Amino acid sequence: MESRCVTQGGVQWRDLSSSPATDQSLTENDFDKLREKGFSQSNVSELKEELRTQRKETKNVEKRMDEWITRIINAEKTLKELIEMKTMTQELRDKCTSFRTDSINWRKEYQ
């Protein structure tokens, strides 16, 4: 179970996973601390729901970032391959030009 401390309204309390069993894990002491600061149980429920929503949004952003990083890595690989192909094409063109020049010179010598 993942648990993090969260400070909200001057009160530090645990952010628990969203399963119903762990929702009951806030101790009476936790509620007492929140009540001392003016929070009711409904306030706590609203805060917990807001945290769950923020956690889901964060996970979605992290997933999109991972997808973007993967796309960037793939684009970099493709760019590297294209640069290598360009270099090979230039080398091949140079060899063809050299071969053509040699062929022309050879014909001139033997005509």
C-alpha cells in the first residue's frame, strides 16, 4: 500500500490508496487532528477525493510524458539512420563519379 504524508490546511495526514479497505485506515487520532483544525469528516472526504483525482491526473501526465520520451527516442534513432543513409549515398555517388571519370579516361587512352 502506498502512503504519503500530505499537509493541507496546516494539518499533516496520510494520503492512502483509494481501495475501500484502506479508506478506513485513517486513525481516530488523524481525525482528531483534523477536527482540531476545523475539518469535518466530509471535508476530509472531499480532500481525499481531490487527492485521488490529482493522483490520477499525475499518472496520466506521467504516462503521456513516457510516450513522448519514447517518440523522441524513436525520432532520434530515425534521424541517425537517415544521416547514415545520406552519408552512404554521398559515398556511393562519389564512387560512381570516380568510376565514371576513370572509365572516360580509360576510353580516351585506348582509342
